[in-house]
Amino acid sequence: MAIEVRGLRKSYGDNEAVRGVDFSVRRGEVYGLLGPNGAGKTSTVEILEGYRERTAGEVSVLGFDPQQRPRALRERVGIVLQSSGIYRHVTVKEALEHFAGFYPDPRDVDEVVELAGLRGKESARTRTLSGGQLRRLDFALALIGDPELIFLDEPTTGFDPQARRGAWDTIRSLKALGKTVLLTTHYLDEAQVLADRVAIIKDGKILVEGAPSELGAGSGAVSYRVAWRNGSGLLNQQETDDPTTFLHELTAAALARGEKLDSLSVTRPTLEDVYMELTA
Amino acid sequence: MSALTATHPAPSFATLAWRQYRLERRMFWRNPSAAFFNFMLPLLLLAMFGAIFSSNQDDLDVIVPGIAGMSVVSTTFSALAYNMTAMRENGVMKRMRGTPMPSGAYLLAIAGHSVTNTALQMVLIIGSGKLFFGVDWPPQPVELLLFVLLGVVCFASLGVALSHVIPNNESAPAYVNAIFLPLIIVSGVFYDAADVPSFLAGIAQALPLTHLIDGLSAAMVTGSGIDDQISSIGVIVAWTVFGVAFAIRGFSWEARRN
């Protein structure tokens, strides 16, 4: 396991931001934490990154306790924070070379420039970069140490659609390299496309966890939706937790009446359906 | 995977501190406005007041150590209050905190950068004092070094402590100047602190810059020894204790929320 979290709690004064969270992230997995603002995503991730001390619970990141901030752990982890800064007058290449010097076995600067989509911007000072380019620099700086585990806290917030595709390609290539990624996001399509497993978190608790394609089905959170046109052409919809029985009865009745069920479809809930249902 | 991958030893504390220091130096000179305010202003003031007082050696003997004392304050106290606030609020410190860079090496580099500016200014001020203002080479170089060191530690710690109070980048100049400007006027940068009304003199005697300038004046002009400056050293050290305590106590790597 790359990350193990058991009974994690975090309070800020009277406000309990994380209220007993359990999850594990396997090595090589892309794991998504989904949830509305204030759900406890960033608190959870920043505890794992070593920025915050937990109030209670067990946490292990690559076998270390992040709260102790061991350097050996920081050498193996890359962090893209929700927001962070960089010297305004440093060039992209200088920044990458400087950060590469922190690590025992950094990646090649040119390679990371390419991977992060910063080709052609190497000698640009960071103050001249656009928001999207700065975000790519965040990625590049997180990857320069060749980390095993990468934390991405809302990595594509504020991106235009094309830039998001670019970031997704970068994250996919991390997965292809065998890296473990812990991703938080507001965007359901992002989790659907990138994550092997997601957890939906709200009010400091995980509500449901699983592969994006399977979430909801079987968990009872959201039912199956069956749609068809009846004999008079009217569209019907029915939600059911037991599609087998429902379809059997529906088709049997239709056959008995000698009707066809035009446009019959059974849809599984999408991640968005599950999310909207759980976090509403 | 690490069993098969050849791993190199992690860069040492000293190496990392040195690299960070060099980056801070490079970034400093690339930002003309910061370089101007932190570096050129004391020298410009020295040139202006030197010209105004050029007919009176007594005044020149006051202004050269006075500007030297002010330089210690602007290169450490003001510069660190600005820098620490800016790096905290811009999120540079938080990013650094997530890398293998040891916190101590990072802070050492930032402090070293400030102290380099102090040293460079001292050289320029003493050099111009000798060349243009009839102030001889410092008669007490060891005492000079001692007071510069005491001043650097004192005002650096006070600058870091002040940065904890400054809520955001926009208000940093107001906070720093609200302290810096009255401080340099009351503490006798531009005139002999002995000449001011008694209520101001009382305030001045409680402030560390007055005593730093006294010490610098003894080392650079009058040549009176360290033995005569024990009470000045005491006041500076007391402020240093206060500064260090609050510099450590309120330290935050992250931007203030709201």
C-alpha cells in the first residue's frame, strides 16, 4: 500500500473538518477524492503531505508517518498544492534545475519540461507565465524529483478544456510510469476518466468508495434507471434497485399485451448521478 | 523498486543551503525595486546628507555611523519583514516546505542573503566615509564587527517577528515604514541623539538602533572601546531575546487565511 488511513480525524477548534476517514491507496493506483468545498478533502490531503497534524487516527504514507516530516519521505513524494507560489523573477528552467538539486535522483529537466507541456517556455520568467502555464510549472516542480507518489490537489481548477486534456495526459503518463497518484477534484468527469477508484467525501466522512464505473451500482446509493416507450408511444422511466425482477415483469406484461417496448434501455447511474444524490 | 535503482546520497544540508543562498542572491538583483529600496536608499541618503553636512566634520562624524546603523536595519529588519511576508503569502514557503529542502537550510539561506547585503553596505559606507567625508578607517575593527553582528541578529529576528504580524503583502510597506521611519528619526541616524529633547531621548535610549549607532560610532569614529559600550550591548541583546522569542513563536509556513 502506498497510503493507509485509519480513523483519521482533524479538528480546527470546534470545527471538526475530518470525522473518521478510512481508505487505502495501492501502489500504482490513481485514487480520487471527490467532494464539495469544505468536505475535508484538502485537510485530509494536507495531513498526508505532512503540512498538518492529525487530531486522531493512523496514517502511513510509503511506510512513513508524514507528521514526523521525514526527509526520506519528502524525497519520494511530489506535491501539487491547491495554490502555491514561486519566485517571480526565476525562469522555468532555473526553477526546475534548482528544485532538481533537492533530490538524490532527479529526473532530467528537459524531460520534465516536455512532460509538463512547457516546451518553449524554458527561459521565460515565471511572472510572464499565464495561470495555466504556472499550473504546469507546479506539475513540473512536483515531478522533478522523480517521486513514487504524487499528490494533486485540484490540479485543473481554472483550466480551459484544452489545458485540462493536457493535464489529464500528464496524469495518465504518470500512471503509465507506475506512479501512485492521489487526486482531489471537483470535476466528476476528471475523476471518471483518470481515477482507478474514487471516494466521495462530505462533511468529513467518506460516503462511498469504488471504481468510478461501478460506484452506486450495488451500493444502494442510486438505483438503476429503466426507460421505455409504451404502446401509445409515451416515454416511461422507472428507477429500481432490482433491475432483473423489474425487467422480467415489464417484458412479461408487454408480451402478454402483445406490445413492443420501443427504446428500452437500462442505464447504470453515472458518477455524476451518484455524486449529486449523495452530496445534495 | 529502490533495490534495483542506483540511488545517490541526498545532497547535504550545507549544499542545499548554499544553492538556496545563491538563488536568493540572483533573484534579489533581478528585482530592481527591491534592490533599490533595500540597497541603494541608505547610500543615496549618505550622499545627500554628506553633501548637506560637507562643511562640518562633526556632523559628518555623526551621519556616517548613523547611516551604517540604518543600513543594518533596512537590510535585515525591513528586508526580512517584507521577504518573509511575501514568501509566506505568495505560497513560496509552503511549496518549499513540501520538498526535501531542510527548513533550517532554507531559513539560513534567506538570513545569509540579508547579511550579505548588510556586509556589502558596510563596505560601501565605510569606503565612502573615508573617500568623501573625511571619516578615517574604523579605529576599532573588532568592535565594529561585534556591533554589526549584534545588530544583524537583533534586527533580523525583529524583522521576522514583525512579518508574523503583517497580514498580507499589500499592507507590508505600511507596517514596516510605521516602525522604520520613526525609528531612524528618533534613534539619531541624522543627528546626534544627545541633542534631542529629553522625552525623545528617553524613548531613544530604550530602542536598539540608538545603541547600535552608539556602538558603531565608537568603533568607526571615536575609537572608544567595547568596555564603554556594555550598557548598549545589554539593550541590543535584550531586544534580540524579545525578537527571537517572537520570531520563533508566531512562525507560519502558510498564508494567513482571510
